Amino acid sequence: AAYGASKALQRDGFAAAMAGLETVRAREIRLGEYFRRADPAHWQAAPSSQTEVRTHVFLVGFPRSGTTLLEQVLAAHPDVASLQERACLTDSAVEFFGSDADLDRLAGLNDAELQPWRAAYWKRVAESEPAITKTIFVDKMPLNAVFLPLIAKLFPRAKILLALRDPRDAVLSCFRRRFAMNAGMMEFTGLDTTAAYYIAVMSL
């Protein structure tokens, strides 16, 4: 009850900022429906693009599923450079994930047309990690799980690590945690909405 009361204050304080906007839960449900009917061939890019590191890894998963601990373990290896929770895909995510028509447009882009969006990603990486000299680069951003189709298009050679935790533990932990508010974290202001968001993300 105490957590619920605290979260209600957060939700009420942030509600005006979300007025009229698509919630992230609604977006993930829409994306799930889109990709259930999508032609997989349009999302299987040929692995022709070069990345700036030998091995590019995206570490994803629902928040509070152990991604931070896993990232710390991996970063202890001398060949691994890691980036913690920077939204480096934001340019292309904003451009293409706002509507089904935008996703159709992304599906039709060829390798050369995708290159500026790769460059935008690496530019944002460089703002936090200016010189990547190690042979493995781990981009740890849990909710990049939502953008796996985008990753498949931009970085078809990338490896994906998906952290999984018992859904009951992940949901309760997200509900209890006091996150800085944004559209995603607003879903964690109720135990029921947290569970519903988990279902939407993991179904996608």
C-alpha cells in the first residue's frame, strides 16, 4: 500500500506530460501486432555492414532482470568495453517506431540508406565512450529489447544477450523501485500496469 501511494504521486505528477501521447505499453502492443503479420524477409538484412568493433553486443531484457549485474561481469573481461544505459538508438527509434507506416518505410531501406542511422548510433556512443579500443563492445540498455527489429536492420551481425528473470520478481522489483519518471517508467506506477507492460514487452 505504501509503495502504491508513493507511485500514485509520481503518476499524477507526470500525467500531464503524457496527455494525448501513445503510451509505451500501447506502442509495444501495436508493434507486436505489426510484427506478427510482417514478412520476415524484410527484417533479415544481409550482414554486409562494417561496425567499428570486432564484436557488437546488445544486452537487453526487462528492467530489473539482472542486466546490470551481467554487464558488470562482462565488463570485467579485458577485451570488453561496455556502455551502460545510454539511448544510442534514439534517432532511428523516433524516426521509425512512431507508426506502422514508418515501420514499412524502415523495412524497405537498403544498406546504403541505413548507413546514416548507423552513423547516428555510433555518434551517440562516442559521446559517452569516445574511443572503443577493445575487441568487444557491449551496449547495455534493457528496453532496447523493444527495438530488436531495428537492431536486426542496422546491425545484422550483432549478438543479442537477453537477460531473463522470474516475471514475478522483475515486476515486483520494478514496482518497488523509484525511477526517474519518463514514458516507460510511468508504466511502473501500478502493480497491475507493471505486469501488463511486462506482458506487452515480452510478447513483442
